[in-house]
Amino acid sequence: MTCIPAQMRRGPHWFSGSADAIFQNFNLLRDERPDYIFVFGADHIYRMDPSQMLAEHKASGAAVTVAGIPVPSTEAYALGIIDAGPGQRIRRFVEKPSDTTGLEYSPGKVLASMGNYVFTAEALVDALVRDAENPGSKHDVGGDIIPMMAKDGGAFVYDFDTNEVPGTTDRERGYWRDVGTLDSYYDGHMDLVSVHPVFNLYNEHWPIYSWHQPLPPAKFVFDEEGRRGTALDSLVSEGAIVSGGTVRKSILSTRVFVHSGAQVDGSVLMERVDVGRGAVVRNAIIDKNVLIPPGYRIGCDPVADAERFTVSANGVVVIGKGQKLD
């Protein structure tokens, strides 16, 4: 895999939308000459075998195939919604609608786009060129390209529920989270720390690959009355140290340090967060390099939290990267 930095290959401007980002990287398509192109969103959590979606795309002769999943109608305002007709052809695609009609077989749900697309390369190039020439376009894949291709009759939907991934259970089938909001990001992490997680990181038949720093294992120290390093229902990353503190239902990233008497509950702590002695952190997302002073309290007083920090709609306290706490 090669990461391509942002470029200005088509005029004096950076990417003005997800469609323009692809348009400005046409040189890669000329170099590689692919027959099909996958465009997948990066702020979603799921497991998928894309080859099954590609096979269905080829069989249908579609210009684009959109992975779809049923979601509650109440979530439609934040997603791309699919109206599919006979043969899985998309009749209409609306990005973040204010009003929707439920599915015939499940009136309380709508069919949402997962943000995963398979394009026939020639059709994608044609659509992007047309979009680039439209001054009224926002140059967004979901907002402009897919509706255009649906109107042309070349868009089909792929049922994500049919995707078979080795090592998954029926309970995990169809798991997908859009983590584009603070609360959905938080909820996605809380899914991981349950006793029987609906999204299982421990599936050795379909592992999730990532880059791991050369760090020592996590460490839990002190076994004294009132000073015992413990973590329950939690995920603790390499290099983290729980030194006489208590961690419950939380995720600790690399190099997090929890000092004696500190309590971390229902929280997501990013790299190098330092929780001082006797501090309390509840229902929070704390970004990198935040030093929490001894005795400090986060998530304990809604009024005080709202005055000092960002607080999500569901009451999750969010502290930015490197933010100084007084």
C-alpha cells in the first residue's frame, strides 16, 4: 500500500471534495490502468471481503456498486440513503436527507450507503470529468457522483449482510459503524471492551493489520491495600503503565500512564495521556499528550465539564490534543 499526499495537479487548489481528490489523481489511473476501482470510506468500522462485492459488480455490469446496510430511519439524516428497485438497481441516491421512506420489509429502517464503492474504471473517469466541469457541484462522491450515476441507470446496491467473512459469528454479521461523530466514535470503542464484543478484534481467521511500534508490553504495578494497578473490561496497549490506579471499561493507547489512586472509567485515552495521582476520568475521550493533574476530575460534574471542555450530545467529555488543564 502506498499513501499519496495531497496534490494540486488540476489547477491551483487543493482537494475540494472526495470526488476532486480522485480527479486530481488521474495520473495514478493512467499509470496502473485498472479495470475496477474501489473507493472506501476511512471513518467506518466493519469487516468485509471486498472480492465478493467485486464479483457481484462484474456480474451485474454496473458502472458503480454501492455497499448498503439497513439502519434506523432516525440515522438517515447523517448518511447517504439508497432507494433500490428490481434487480438491486439504485433508482435514487440522496445524501443526508431530511425526510425518508422506510423499507417495505422493515418500515422503521432505511437502506444506507456504507461509503464503500466499486467502480468500473471507465465509468468513474467519465463521471469525474463531467463533475469537474460542473461549477455547481460540491465534488463529493456520495453527494454528486453516485446520484449522477444512479440517474444514468448504472448504479447498483450490494447487500453487505450477504458478505461472508471467515471466523465471524451470526451475531457479528452486518456490523458497521460510521464513526464520523464524537458519540459514534465513543460507542465504537465501547463495543470493543464488552465481554462478548459484537466486533471481535480476536478473529485470527480475518485479522486486522496495523503498524505496531517497538514498545514493551503493558505493565500493571503495585499490589497493596488501596494501591493496586488493575484494568477490568478494558483494552490496554503496548507501553502503557497502570501504576496503582484502576481502569474499567476503557481503552488505553500506547504510553498511557495511570498513577496511584487514579480512576479511569468508560473512557478512551490516546497516546501519552498521563492521569495523575487520585485523578478521576469518566465517560471521556482524551487526545494525545494530555497531562491530567493529580486530583483532577473529568466527567463528574456536567456543568463544570461544559464550561471547560467540549461535551457531546450524549455527555461524553472530549479533551483536545495537548490541551493544558488548570
